[in-house]
Amino acid sequence: MALINYLTQVQFGYDALGQLAAECQRIGITRPFIVTDTGVRAAGIVDKVLGQLSDPAVAEVFDQTPPNPNEGVVRAAAARYRDGGFDGIIAVGGGSSIDLAKGVAVCGTHEGPLKQFAVIEGGLTRITAATAPVIAIPTTAGTGSEVGRGAILILDDGRKVGVISPYLIPRSAICDPELTLGLPAQLTAATGMDAIAHCLETFMAPAFNPPADGIALDGLWRAWRHIERATRTPGDREARLNMMSASMQGALAFQKGLGCVHSLSHSLGGINPRLHHGTLNAVFLPAVIAFNAQSDSVRDEQKLQRIAQAMGLGSTEEIIPAIREMNRRLGMPAGLAEMGVDESMFPAIIEGALADHSHKTNPRVASAEDYAELLRQSM
């Protein structure tokens, strides 16, 4: 049996931020706790958000989101949320801020440590309707966390885990491409490749979900055609709009599941939180696509042929070289070695990948030896 859910109300377009006050009223948020980071705040985006609230004075801004949010910052922000008597959260930023907001939404309303809410610890059933409502306002076009049901967070023990529940889906997503126009080129490229990885991996995942497949292919079509324009010409409004859509679409689709690209990048990102998730995904994609090409479900459903068509390529043999060439043109690292990874790290990466929730939804079950080979090919 397939479970197919699409629940987030999305305000999308260059005037979408103007709907914030109405969305707060609709959801019942009267005292918002704003979760963001120092860069987004310094760029003036938080001031724009505050300016849209009916009463900015009742809001509090927490701007200490790190690049890879961890259990310590979840504890600190959740304590502020509880102590302030807030009744909802507005997440403003990239995937890190939105994921942190989701962690606060759970830990600010439930007893116990973050660890017990991780999906690999059986946390799905522990997250209840008491979860605080979240309005997500993305300022990057990559993770799509504004419409996703999960958050990726680093526990005190160093594991990078998924906290997943239908209660974590933001009640509202306000996707205004205007907020991405000032995004630096390197971050535009890395987050854009994250969106492409989401569309590719979820399309290859074996679960039966034709709506997700259609959304993923359209998202790939948009992202592949616009990522370079958005990176090289930051003010290109059409490119920014299409990249924001592709980001949202990738996350709408990945309720279907992801795969080895993400199990590897989650694991390695937990070991070295300084490594950007989207960049890791870009580097892992070629090896994992080659590995998945041998899957019965990928072959039987002609998935590589459909991917090639969405990317505007003439044959399936062009997919992997095209991704490597796009990575090169966007300034992505040529391999993991450039990112400071060496073979001594392989055992820890593989251990984390085998335990990751994305490992189970890859079209081919990867063994420890398979992961070692994928890592070698990605060096």
C-alpha cells in the first residue's frame, strides 16, 4: 500500500511575503518565535519579516542557527521558546534554520531529549499533535525543508539523524524568490545541486508514488535548466523563481524516500559538520547513479531514460558525464579528497550510512563493501 500526502499550504511568488500576517492569523500564531541565523539577519531579511507582522513587538528572534544544527542549539532555542510563552515558530533562512525550527517545535512542546525523537530511535510515534506550528520562509533554493516532514539534526553523540513526523510539516510555506536574489554564487550552486539531488534520488527510489515521480521530474527539468543562470546572474528573476520551485518540488517528492547519496552525505556531514550538504550530494551523485543503474526497478521503469529526457540529454550514457560537467562549471569540488576526506574516515562514514533512514529507500540495498566502493569512486 502507498501513502501519499501533500499537506502544506504554500504561498508562492514574488509578493508571497506579504501574506505572512494573514498566515499567522489563519494558523493562530499570535506570539511568534523567529528562528534564523546571523547572516540572514545581517542581510536585512529578518527586518522584512518583522515588518509584515501585525505586532512585531511580541516576537522574539533567535539568530544562532549554525550551518548544521545540533542538539545543543535545539536545547537552547527550545528553552527560550518555552520560557517566552510563544505559540508558534517562524523559520527564516535555509534548510538549517528550518530544520532547527522543527527541532524546537518538538522539543519545546514535548518532554525528553532530542535523541528520543530521531526516527532511527523509534521517535516517529513519540511526536504528537502538541508540536508547535511552524511557518517556513526559505531564503535559499535547495533543501525544500519548508514543505518536508522531517529535520536533519546532529545529536550529542555525533550522529546526524532524521526527526520525521507528519506533525513536523510546516503549516505554511511562504516561498518568495525575492529573498534569494542576494544569495552568493557558491551557495546558490551548492543549494541548487541539493535540489537536483533530491529530484534525482527520490525519482529513483522504488516506492510506488506516481505523483511524487511527476513532481520530481518537473523539478529536475526546472533546476537543470536554471541552476547555472541563477549562479552566474544572481538577479535573474526567472531563474531564481524556477530554482525555488525545484527546491520545493524535490522536497514534496521525497516523502517517497531518498537513497545512498543522502545516507552518505548525512553520515559524512555528521562527522564533519563544516562540509556543506548540497556540495556532498553533488559529489556523490555520479557514483550512486551508476550503482542504481543496475537496479531492477530503475531498469524496468526506464527511469534513467526519463531522467535523461528531463535533463535534455540524448541518451542515458550522458547523465553521469553531464552531472560531473555541471559540477565543474558551478565550481563544485572534483571529489571528496578536495574536501579533506581520506580513506581512514571510511569505516565511520559507512557505519553512519548503514544506520541512516535514507539507506533503506535506495533502489539497490547497499552493503558495507558497496559503500566503500562508492566512497572510492567519489574521491
